[in-house]
Amino acid sequence: MSHRSSAGQGTDQTPAAAQCNAGRTLSSTYLHTLLGQFDAKVLSHRAAPYVIAAIALTALIVPSVQFVVTIQKIDTSPFREKGERHRTALGRWLPTAGELTEGDDGDNPYDYGHWFPTPPLVLLSLVPLYMAGYVAGGIIWSVLKIGGLTLAACLVLREMRRQGTPVPLGVQLMTMVFGIRPIISDIQHGNLNIFMMIWLALTWVFYLRGRDLWAGVFLALAIVTKVTPALALVYFAYKREWRVVGWAFVGLVAVFLLIPGALLGFDTNLLYLSTWFDMLVRPFAFQGYATIEIANQSLFGTLSRLLSNAGILSIKHMSTDEAMRAGMEHMARPATALGRLLRPALSIVTVGLLAWWCRRRGTRRSDPARLLEFGLVLIAMLLLSERTWKHHLTTLPLIYLGIWYVLTCVPCSDRFRAWYVAGLSVQFVLLVVGDSAWGEYLGDNMLDAGLYCWGLLLCFFQTAILLRHTPSPEHVTRDEPRESR
């Protein structure tokens, strides 16, 4: 499709073709869209940014209060030493972090009954929260999340404005609408996916600034928090950003080996890493197992569940002993050698599509197409994971920031925008409305059918289509802008 706009659409991005509202400059391309017109008429009010900020802050504080209340509640559990456990993810993890304070008398935090899901550095960071207690620890956890999100959002928006691609308030609003649902879910669940999102956002900020050392360090932090951001490291290598890749490897050595080794002892750290690898990584990466319970919305987990339910794919369940070591029920894999090709086939096809769609070379880091590419990587990361719960989708704000910015601020035809918004409406139903609005029975059936998985797939292909329709800048210098290192 042509990149030219339809008749009557302004595409001049010069100041002369822009409108200023409440101190904000809105391009004529953006003002031509319905969102731009809404922005100019409604969001131009001086109170609008404060109202939106208050709504966003309320949406974060309310689930934080719910989380602090919930973490104090105790459930019975036959898998815990005392037969009980505190609710929420953090509530389960704090006693495990407390084991580290017992020195040699402590249990292995990755063995049966603990199953801590991330490497030792993250567990070490929870020790101060354990010592503070469940209430104070929960409050600190929530404050760090809200503060980190606010800081990351401000830095991303400021850096995009500094790079010549200011984000209109309307785009910020739509990013919040499409991306805040998993943020709220992660806060309520007490998990750490928000921290992964914060590290990835800061990676992008420092990448735009040309501060490759810090971009690599924050990428390493994202990987040690949740292993799946390692796909972003592959992306930077593919884009030949070798300084980012090099510093990321230095950071990985530090966060996996040096820092926890210095605090725990290098032998203990290696034992913990080995147990963690055997518990979390090996069953999926080397043996082809994935959890097939309905909450798992990863591509391989969803297809394995659906194909086995339909009788198309015969599956083999993990033995009870192996499942207890992995800390997950309902772990299964295809029973035949041919069926076990499904997982590598999905990975090869997805990575191949990423390589094809992200093949654009020679563009500035500030090119909006780069953010769309990064969004594709973040979606693929969720699809290719062994397990993807709905509260794992915390990278959606970064993804939709790129989508809404390019859709409304980069010239394209009205017809293309109309079709694209229709697809976004479907994404909204699948990823934002989700399963919670339909009642427990229908919601569970929708989860079983892969509701969020299909939403992610639609987002994946729509983002690729938008990327293809994003014109390249006329003047490009690959490594600009950079600051002194």
C-alpha cells in the first residue's frame, strides 16, 4: 500500500503546518486522525494531563492496597514445610528468601517446596523485604513498582521528545488504555513482571541516548529477572549493535555469577543456578515439556492443549516425581517424535519472521520503526515462552506506545487506519477485556481456547503490517544520535 495519505490529509510535519494546544505542538498528520481531533478538542484542556495522571495513579494504587491486604492471608498447602503459605507470589517467595539468612542450615531455594522461579540475584534482593515483614515488604514492593513505572514512563516520553518524536497526550492515553490491564494484574498477584518491563523500558531509553553501556546493563537485569528478554539480546545482535550486546554479556556475567557469588559463595551460587536450570529451563528447552493448564497462553502451551483436546496430538504427561521437582502440575509434551517437532518449528518460524520483518538497516535509533521492531520482539518473547500467564503481558505498554504513535503520527491512508483500528478493537477485546468480563464458566472456556494467545498473535501480525507501512526517513545515519560515552 502506498505511504501517501488520502486526499485532504496533511502530511507536512513543519512547524507551519502544526497546531499548538495548551503549550503542545500537534502535527497536521496527527490532527487529521480522530484521535488527534479528540486530543485537540478535549485533551487540550489544561487539566487533562492531571486528570489522566490521577486516573493512572488510582489504577495503580488500588490494586497495590489489595495486594498488601492479600499477602497477609494464609492458605493451607501440603507442599510447604509448615503446611501453609502466604498468598500472592511475593508471599510465597519471602519465606524462601528467609532461607538465605540461615546460612548452611537453609534449604536449597530451588528444591521441592520452594521452586523459586528466577536466578539467585533476584532472590537475594528479596531478603530485605523478608526482614521487613509481609506488610512492610508488600508496601515497599508496591512502591518500587509504581515508582519504577512512573520513572520509566517519564524517561521514555522525554527521550522520544528529545529525539524529535514527541508523543501526543492522546497517544499516551491510548497506550495506557491498551496496556494497563496486565500491569494491574501483576500488582495484584505480587509478581515481578513489572520490574522486567521497567528494565526493558530503561534499556530502550539508554539505547536511544546512545549510552550502550547502560542499555546493556539494564538488558542484563531484564534477563536475570525473566529469562525471556534474552530474545531482545538476539535482536540487538541482529541489528549489529555490538556495543549493546557486549555490555549486556558483561552485565550477565555480573548478575548471574559475580554479584550473587560474592554474596552467597561461588560454590553455593553455582549449585543454586544448576538446580534452577534443571527446574525451570531444562524441562522446556531440552525435554519439550510445557504446562498445559488453561492459564498458560503461550503459543506452544495453547496449541498443545487444543490439539490434545481435539485428539489430533497425543501427549505424554510428566511423571509425578519430575513434576514435583519442576514445581508445576499438568506438565506435558507431545508423545511422538514427530509431534515434538512442533515446539522447535514454532520457534524457528517466529524467529524467522522477526528476522524478515526487522531487516531494515541504516535507520536512526530514533526512527519510530525501531520501536515497532522492539515491540515485535516483546510480543514474540511472550508467545515463545514455556508459560505465559495474563499478568505476564506487562510489556504491552511499550508495544502499544509504538503502535499508536506510528498509526497516528506517521502519514498513511485513511483506509489503512480504519482497517487497522478495526483490528485493534479485536485486540482490545482479547487482551484488555480478556476473560474477566464473561463470568467464571465462559471465562475459563475462553482461556482454554487460548484467548490471550490469539490476541498476542493478532498484535504480532498487525504490528508487522504497520512496520511494513512505515516509511523510512529520508536522511538516515545508523548510529545517530549518540552522546559521548
